[in-house]
Amino acid sequence: MSKILIRGAKVLGGEPQDVLIDGETIARVGTGIDAGDASVVEAGGKILLPGLVDLHTHLREPGREDSETVLTGTRAAASGGYTAVFAMANTFPVADTAGVVEQVYRLGQEHGYCDVQPIGAVTVGLEGKKLAELGAMHESAAGVTVFSDDGKCVDDAVIMRRALEYVKAFGGVVAQHAQEPRLTEGAQMNEGIVSAELGLGGWPAVAEESIIARDVLLAEHVGSRVHICHLSTAGSVEIVRWAKSRGIDVTAEVTPHHLLLTDEMVRTYNPVYKVNPPLRTERDVMALREALADGTIDIVATDHAPHPHEDKDCEWAAAAMGMVGLETALSVVQQTMVETGLLTWADVADRMSFAPARIGRAQGHGRPVSAGEPANLTLVDSAYRGEVDPAGFASRSRNTPYEGRELPGRVTHTFLRGRATLVDGKLA
């Protein structure tokens, strides 16, 4: 593999430096590095980050290849600066056996745009009744460490306790979709002023908060790790903050769309804004931003949820829940967190690379940009401004809430173990 010299990049937003890649690793970081026989990427003051890691991606394969495939999803990931994604288990068949997770893992290896780490289901068929083959999935070639019934909540406290006990044996983590099902029957959007005015079924904050409160106490009792998926309310923030103050081993994620959009968008009745958990209030959005800044929320995760046109271009009540997010996540974080002064670029590297890699035990990812480390890197033109055009997405689906919206920043290059997967904004 040839050498690559990235010249004049602001590593984690610091002073411009040169980064020499030799094969799969970073050979040198410094100033005035001689290019020699290396091909040169003129960074011109762009931001250089470690390759991004998404702990919450829906790749849909097997079973819903009309929405997304491992190939198209990982191409979207590379376009967004990601070098590793964790693929959720709600596929058809469900990823609840060693065979299915190995299939997804090998598809990721075959396509090569980013590393794909399958997430195993907590329960058989996501039905919440019987634990899936957690140990077998961990011991498989996929080496599963994260387990989730995302899309459904593990609402049975006994099942959740058993799952936490089981994964503790090998250092795994249960990622909980916090949604008390009885409190959200018929729910269509956040419960509040807007839902009352629109006459849509309300989704109360307590449906999320009650599950989080229960699960952090279960994690404390068992002495195991629990991760909270797509946290969305100010109350949830306070519960996680309290749990961490007690020393409970809990981590939490927030999505880009919950950092930017509010339930006011639902007034358009455009199903592109229909998502689970629902868009919340401005107060919730501000609380989420503050919690991400102070570390109460550990990471940003996309919850990339692709759907075909017909599942979104319909009346609100019939529409599927979810938004694509891999190709816009970093731009939304730049707008909501960096340009507001809440995070530095070094903080972004932590929330979108270091911390998710650590939570998911992603080997070789979330590593420092320094000599001897794997060359998993992302180059970002933070000065760029442009309108989001889903026609140019690498994802198979187009259900973005940002169409026509101006967002800052653009990923120009992505490197996976020294090999360019994205060059000048185009897939390699």
C-alpha cells in the first residue's frame, strides 16, 4: 500500500500539522514532513479527526434491502466520515443467532467501506420473552459485545436483569431502547402543547424516563453495564446524571436530530419528522446539548433509519418512524455544538470516535491521531456551507429531515486503515 501525506491539517482542531500514513498505520505526525514517494493530500487547514464510530446504525440487511444494504449503508457511512458502525439487530431474520450476526459481519468485510460490528438481539425475535443466544453471538466470528432490541424496549424487568447478568461475564453491554410500551400505545409524537393542538396521540417523556430509572438501578444491582439509546428528554438527562453520580456504569447517546429539531416541525404533518423517540421540545433540546457538553451524555449516535419512499410518502399515522443520518451527523454536530461554543473539535473526536469505540469495544477505532496508531481518519472542511440534497446521498433511502436546509461542514476524505474510502467528497 502506498504512502499518503496529509499536509497542513488541524489535528483535532489544533495547529496545522502533517500526517504521514504508511500502509495501514500512521507513521509520523509533525510539521515539515518530507513527502518523498508519498501521494499528497493538501488539507489547507481542514480539521483532521479520528475515523468516526457510530454505535447505532440500521443497515436493514438481511430482509429489508429495499431500504438499505450493508454496501449502501457503509458507503453512506464513509461519506459521513465513519470508519466503523454498529449494525442494529432488527433485521429479517432478526440478528439473534450466531449465524445472522456472522452474515452481517462478513458482508461488512466484503464491501470494505467501513468496519461493521453487528449488534445482537437481547431476546429471541425481539419479542421480549426469552433471551437470545448472547454467549454464542459473542463467541462467534462477529465477536458481538453490544446487545439491543432497539425498535422495541426490553420492558420485562426480569428479562432485563438476566441480560445484564449474562453480558457481565464477558464485558458486554445492553443498549436499551427506553420506551414503556403501555404508556405509548397509539402515540404519534411528543406529548405536549403541540400534540394537543394537532390532535395527535401523545408520547409522554415519562415513558422513556421510567425505563431509564429502572434500568440504571438494575445495572447497579447486577454490577453490569447499561447503555441508553437515543436519549431525548431533559428528565432522562437528570436520571443519567444522578446514576453517574452514584457510580453506576451507565452510558448514554443522543442523536443529531434530537440536538437540532423540535416537535414544532410536526405542525407540517410531514412524515419525514416522524421518529422514535419523537422530536421533543426546545427545552429538551437545550438540555440535551448541555448534557452532551458536560459529559452526562457520552456520545452522538445517528440512529440512521432508512425507509423506502412509499413508507414515508403517506399520511402521518401510517408512516414509518425514522430518519437517515450518517451523511449529515457531523454537520449537525458542528452547527449545534461546535459553532455554539459548547464543544471543541477535540470534544467532537471524543463524543463521535473515542467514546463510542470504547463503549462498543471497537478494536483499532477511536484511537489517537499519533504515530503507530491505525490510520482510521476523517478530514473535514469546516468552512463549507451548503444545502442538503438527498439526491446525492450514498444511502439507498432519502428520508432526511434536512432537505434544503443549509448545514456547515463537509467530509472530504475518509481513510480506513490507510486506504481512502472517500476522496474529495467522492466515494473511492
